[in-house]
Amino acid sequence: MSRERNPLVVGRVIGDLLDPFIRTIPIRVTYGTREVTNGRELKPSHVVNQPKVEIGGDDLRTFYTLVMVDPDAPNPSEPILREYLHWMVADIPGTTGPDYGHELVSYESPRPTSGIHRFVFVLVKQHMGRQSVYAPGWRQQFNTRDFAEIYNLGPPVAAVYFNGQRESGSGGRRMYH
């Protein structure tokens, strides 16, 4: 896949939020019957409840941290709260999902008020094993890059994002699936 075609590059997730990385672990995020695919638009009413997340890999002894962030808070033209942390789960064994990990920051459903927001799920590998990651003190101005550096997590192993806007939102780009 060429760099230009990578939807994480096209959607500026790589650049605004993450440095280029190679996806090494499959991740599947679903809200009910709706699977999160890069750039898909999901309404706030679709994402009220915590999603189901399935993490690939082949080793239960390898642990991962999952974060969900909004790099466009409070609005894409002036993202002064970038990144807003919607969810964080650590100590997730490979081949499982967040239910088997330790929730550090509870899921907060996205409620964008203006503009189209990107909601990004990032999976990073914990090199130091279990209980080596701690919750930040607040949700706003979280920084995925700094977080990974502080805890020596290395680059992401997977990421996926969806777009969301206010339920009655009009204007902006439309994506049909």
C-alpha cells in the first residue's frame, strides 16, 4: 500500500496524531452491527455505548494499551483540547479485547458540537508487561505520542478511526457506505 493511499495519512491521523508506523496487529472495532473503518461516518446515536474491540496477535503474554481520542476537540478549526481522551484500557492480552484488560479511563461517548471530528482508536504494545501504564489526570490535551514515550510503548501496532459530527449536522463532507 503506497503512503498516499493509506487512509490514516489521507485522514491526517498520521501527522496530526501519530508518526508513520507499520500495522502489525489486526484490530476490529464495532458499535453493534457497525464496524469502524477509516473515514466512515458514525452518528453520535450510533456510538453511545462502548464498542466491542477484538485484538489480534498470537500471544496472551503480550499486553496492549488501547486509547480512543478526538484530535479535533472542541472543533476541527481550533482543536485547543487536542487530544481529548474518550477511553483507555491497559493490560489487554493479545488475541482478546478490552474486557480482559484494565480500564483506566472509562468510555465517554462522543458528542461533537461543531464540525466533523475524527475519533481514533490507537493500539500500542506494552513492553514492560502488566500494570506498567497509569491513567492520566484529565481527558483534555492528552498526547498519544508523549504517552507512548513516557511508558516506553513504542510506535502503534494498529489504529483505526471514524468521523462524527453533531446528529443534526448539516454541511461538511458526506461519506456514503
